[in-house]
Amino acid sequence: MEEKEISQAVISRLPRYFRYLGDLKDEGIERISSQELSDIMKVTASQIRQDFNNFGGFGQQGYGYNVVYLYEEIGKILGLDKEHNLIIIGAGHLGQALVNYMNFERRGFIFRGIFDSNPAICGMKIREIEVQPMEKMETFVKENNIDIAVLTIPKSGAVAVAEQLVSYGIKAIWNFAHVDLNVPKEIQVENVHLSDSLMKLSYNLASHDN
């Protein structure tokens, strides 16, 4: 299949398809039509077909989609057929919560190390992973084939740490710091601004009340 540019809107829907198909698979459902999937997900059937056609279609006319096959194929598209080695920078409440969330490992995201600039918490263990000082991060990244770094630190230090991570060979950053990172375009960055999501919820709540 010829390589084509896939829109970010389509990519943003793939994890949701994956999640719903996983639930259907666990329920023992073997086949589903685009209309049935539409009814469950509240996405139009035509949108579902258009999204899947970006990757070859996956379905058969009059048959629908094989749930297990579609689940596995979307998993491959999302890169979930391989393990990703992660480190967390920032061992505060959010960093600890992410390490303790077991579902990441089920998806192949393995936390290998935790780093923090506070010497008072270095040596502490979170799920048997020892918090290490920042000075050890470069060697750890290179020796453990780390490809994703998770930033859960204040924005004041995030830009400098991101630049360090790029120099160490990190390929992707999951950024929870409320700041834009100045990294080369080939470095993949996913920004998670929790307050933005909460403000969006507040807007929808206020609009509904008016």
C-alpha cells in the first residue's frame, strides 16, 4: 500500500477504536458491522469506514469486521505489537500514579526508571523501581534502550530537561509539564494539559446551565 499522510483527527480516534474493540473481544463478539460499531461508539458508520480505509479497509462487504483481527491490526498501527521502554522524570504524586497504573504494561509500555532532582526522595522505591538522581539519567537512557520519556515536573525545569533528553537519544516525550517544548521536529511530543481538559469541561458545564 502506498504511503499516505494520515490526518491527526483519524489518529486521535484509533485508541478509542482499539479500546472498544478490546471490550468486544473480551465479551466474545466475533464480528461487527460498521453500523453496529457506530451505535456503540457514537461515531457515524461512514466515518468509521473512511477511517479504516486509510489503512486498507479491514472489512468485507456483507460480512463486517472480524473483531479480533481488527483489534490486532489497529494495535499494530498504534505500535502496540512491540514494547516501549519508558522513564519518568519527576517522582511526585503524578509520576507515582503513572508508574502504579498497571494497564500501561498490558499495552507494552514498560517503566524502566524514575528520576528526580530532589535528593530526599532518591533511593525511594515505587513498584520496586528505585528513584535515581538526575545525574544518572544519561547513562541509564543509553544502557536501557529508553525511547519514551515522561515529564511530570514543574514547567520551570521542563524545557532544559527536554533538551537533555534529546541529546541522550530519546525519541518521544509524553509531556505533562504545562509548557511548550522546543525540540527538533523528529522528536515526537504528546502534550497532556490536565487543566485544559478541566477548563473544557467547565465551559461545557456552563454552556449547558445557560
